[in-house]
Amino acid sequence: MREVLPPVPFDPELEAFLRTMPSTGMGFTREEIPGLREMSRQFTTDEQLAAAGFTVEHRAVPGPQDAPEVPLVIVRPAELTEALPVIYSIHGGGMIMGDHRQALDVMGSEWGRDLGCAIVSVDYRLAPENPHPAPVQDCYAGLRWVAEHGAEHGLDPARVVITGGSAGGGLAAAVALMCRDFDGPKLIGQLLQCPMLDDRNDTPSARQMRGRGIWDQQANEVGWTALLGDARGGEDVSPYAAPARAEDLSGLPPTFIDVGSAETFRDENVDYATRIWQAGGVCELHVWPGGFHGFRMFPEAQLSKSAAEARTTWLRRLLEG
């Protein structure tokens, strides 16, 4: 049995916030997924976005072959009428929950208004009802629509950044690999927030932080098994399901990765950044000391403010470069 080292301590301010959280994202089974979905449903309404000065457009675009249409929501500052750069957002939720309305208010404020961007968020099919490759194919199909038809809707398809957090970060990384490998849409960057990259789920940080924070090793096993079934952890897992399986990380767009030091995904994220550098790529990596998975949900914390500022600063440099 591998040695399990002492856990990394949480940032004290974040730990105080963590104590106020219900025990979701930890210690659940596949049978509990429907209930967890209901408990986690928190999203921004069209009315709230309109009141904050954004326009909202819903589109159902062609999905993968023989699959349903893919819902997109397009949010942009109402006062901006020119073609805007696009933040193509993929929501989190461990591959098993969540929807495309997550964090639209935050992205609209931080990136829509401050950077003059449109936010295009995709609603992909969820596992286990829709295992791999359904989620990543939906995300890729939505991005292809932006590239091919975005200009008709006030979007600039030559300036698209893909982003996602947790499962959404893993899917964003996978879509970036697909764009490279299949001569797909050209991305100017990928912003991966604590991405879920490795189905093997056996890094030192996964073992070290088991039972602590949000979305630990046990929850991660449920999510990956829902997506991959018995193939999880085996030899033949596609890099378009688990990007950490990719042997070649060359030719990717400029990348930003951030992760907490006190969370499951720390080591697989650091390894992914390292391998991008080793392949001659460009990557900015932040490991936030004492951050647990999803700590950005507490925006009042100083560490969350620093992380948000770093993401926005990177995006601004990318878009203005």
C-alpha cells in the first residue's frame, strides 16, 4: 500500500468558509447522483442578467451525428454592438451534474464587461446516462457552431478562448486536443480552472486529500466511472475523455492552469502544465496555497480575489496581444 502523507492545510480564511458548506461533493454513490443534481442546481436567470445590463440569446445548434441538438447561451454586454471576442465556457460538475447557466453572472462581470467579451456557454449531455464520448462531442459541436456561424451573431470567431472549471476544465482541455488533432476551430487560448484530467485518480494529492475539502478521491471515482464505466483506469482510455492520457501535448494554444494546493487535482494539473512546457508550449501555472477544490465559490476570500485577478490579467494580455 502506498504511503499517504499528511494533508495540506487549508488557507485559514477559506477553511472558515468551508465549514459553512453542506457536505456535497464528498462520499456519495452513483445512486445518489439524481439527488445531488437537484441539490446543486443554482444558476443565473435571464432576468438577472438583463437587469445587470447583458443581452441573452439561446441557441440550439447541430449536435454530433445522430445526436440531439446542443443548447448554447450567449451573454454579452448590452452596450457593446461590435463583434466581440468569445469566452467559450464549459460548466463543471464532475461529468454528472451542472448546467450551462453556472457562473454566468460572474463571467459576465469579470470578463464580459471588464474585457469586452461575449460568453458562450454550452450545455452538454451528462454521464452516466450519456457516457464518453457524448459530453466532449457536444462541447466540440458547440464550438464548431461558434467558429462557423458566430459572426452572424456578433461574435468574432478569430478570437475564441475556451475555459472550464473542474469537469469543464477537463472537457475544455479535451476539446483543445480535438481542435489540434482534427483541424478544428482555432483557439487563441485555453483557461483551465482546477481541471479534471486523469481518470486514474491515484496521484499523491488525490490520496493525500481524500475525505477533505470538496470533491475528493472517492467522489472523483464516481464521476470518472460514470463517464467511462469499466474502462476507467485501464489501458485504453482516450485522451479526449481524460486529457492526461495524451502522449503529445505539443501544438496547443497558450494555456492558463490554476489549482489549489489542498485539493485532489493538484498533482495532475501541475503535471499537465509541466508536460506542455516540455513539449515547447506556453503555459502559465498557479498553485494557490491552501486552496481547496472550487474555492473560487467564496469570492470574498483574499485567495479567491488573487486567483480571479490572475485569470483576468492573463485573459487581458491574451486578448490585447
